Amino acid sequence: MKRIFTLFAALFVTVALFAADRRPVVTVNSSKNYKIVIDGRSYYSNDRSIKLTNLHNGRHSIKVFEMRRVGYNQREKLVASTSFQVNRKNVQIHIDRFGHINIREVRNNGRFDNDRDWDDRNNNRRF
């Protein structure tokens, strides 16, 4: 009986630890093909949506480059640059066709459409 109790206790603790380790997801949506640099790592938005799960909590920087072909050369032009904070909430970054960056935090993995914070009056808008 003692072994069974110990087994169930260890199993319960293991399940609780795995459930508690949920990292936030950073989703980058763009309407054009851009080169996106987040903390020095380059990502290309060929499929218009990028999901990043390897960003830790803290402050991160983002730079958006427009890729242009001139003959056989490819040139980059910096369109926008900003920084954002990753906490426990998921972060959605939308880059429009002009290169403007909109950053918003989404609570609970985006399951609720009307999640409003105390300081956010217009959180129901969609990108």
C-alpha cells in the first residue's frame, strides 16, 4: 500500500509540474514578405505567419526589413523597429503592408474574444 501511495504522489507531482510549465507563444503575422529580426535571429515571413515558442520572459527587440531585388542582388531596407515585453501572456505581432508594427498581449491562449484588462478599453479588435 505504501508503494502505491508513493507512486500516485510522484505521478501527481509530475503532472502538476508539466501543467505549470506553459511558455508564452509569440505569433508574428505579416501581409507582405518581410525579413523579421527578433533579438538578432532572422525569420522570414514567407507563409505570412510565424509562431515562436522559444522566447523567454523579458524584453525583446524586433526589426522589420523589406527585401528588394535589384538585378541579382538582394537588398534590405529597415522599415520599422521596436521592442516588446513577454510575460505570462501570449503576444501577437501584426505587421501591415506599410511595415507598421502592432503588438498586443492575448490572455489564455486567445480562447476568449472579450478578455478585457482594467486599462484596455478596445481589446476586442481583430487584425
